[in-house]
Amino acid sequence: MKRTIQAICTGTARPFNGAELSAIVKRPREGIVQLLTEGFAPDEQADRRVHGGPEKAVHLYPLDHHAVWREELEDETALAFLDEPGAFGSNLSVSNLTEDEVFIGDQFRLGSAVIELNQPRQPCWKVDHRFGVKGMTARIVETGRCGWYFRVLETGQCQAGDTLERIAQGHTEWSAARVFACLIQGKATHEELEELRDLPKLSPQIQAKAIKKLG
């Protein structure tokens, strides 16, 4: 599997909701970008308790979903945001790749770096505030249009136009879409929760969610 990176986006923490800061607004970078253990350099996260770090080093939100949102949104300002490749806080902009096609533990070469998919993204209220549309976060949960995170196995350099190439396949029974359905949409069976609790390559944060649901 090979896909072309249409944009690499990064951001800085800026005033977002009163005194609160956010770096959800990501802008395309030109030229070569360094990819380090905790993400692209530089790329900020305002609230490090829930964003950023080695287990959430790189976020990909499929560009395919932008087209679907255009059919669902009516607000002109919100529609204009969809023209931005990093509109949902995404670092990588890629077409023709969605949550049901990628799996926990999949490894990809990105430029000279190697990254590994480790969890779907759980959306937060900041999506609603960013677009000015109440209910977008709930709609992401409902539809599973969530995107996902990578950890960095090998640091390196990359740029827009490089190829995102899967070089090793992970747990083919556990797509990002299925993990999201089980743990965020709450559709897991007891047996699925036990599998997720012990699933190699899955982010420890997501494993903890399975453990909590098991009681």
C-alpha cells in the first residue's frame, strides 16, 4: 500500500476559547520537515495531558472525510475550513485511506522515518469549537470518522509529495475502525475487551480503556 502525502501540517498553541489555548489549527509546511520521537519539529500541543507525546506523535485524519463533511455541513465558515488539510488537527493529509483499511501495528515508511499505527483518535469538544458547529464531535463518534495516531519507530525527514508506504502489516483483525467501535462507540463484547487489553502494539492508554470497561 502506497499513498502520497499531500501535506504535512504543524501548529502552535494559540488562544482558542477565552484564556484556553489549543494547537488544533495546523498549517501546511514547505520543504523538509524533521520527524522526531514526539512528532514533527516543531509542532505544539497546548494540553499535554491528553495530546502529544510518543504515543500520539503523528495524527492522520483522512482527506476522504473532508468530502463527506462538505455534504453534511451548511455553515459557510465551517465549509471553508474543510479546504485546509489540517482542519481537524491532522499532521498528515492523505487521500484514499480510511480507518477500515489500516490496522493496529501497521508500520509505514514516511520519507526516511518509520511510523507505527497504535490507536484511533478519540475526538473532543475542540472540533465543535474549531468549526463553530455544535454536534460535530458527536457526529464523529457516531460515524467513526475519527482518524488515527502513529508512534515513531525511526526518526527521519519527510516532506509533502513523499510516499506513505506500508512496510509491515499489524493485527489485521483489528482495524482502527474496529477499535474505535469497540472502545469509543461502546460496542465491544467481553471477549473483544479481553483481546484489546492484551493486544500488542496497541497504545497503553487504549488498553487502559479496555481494562476499565472490563471492571
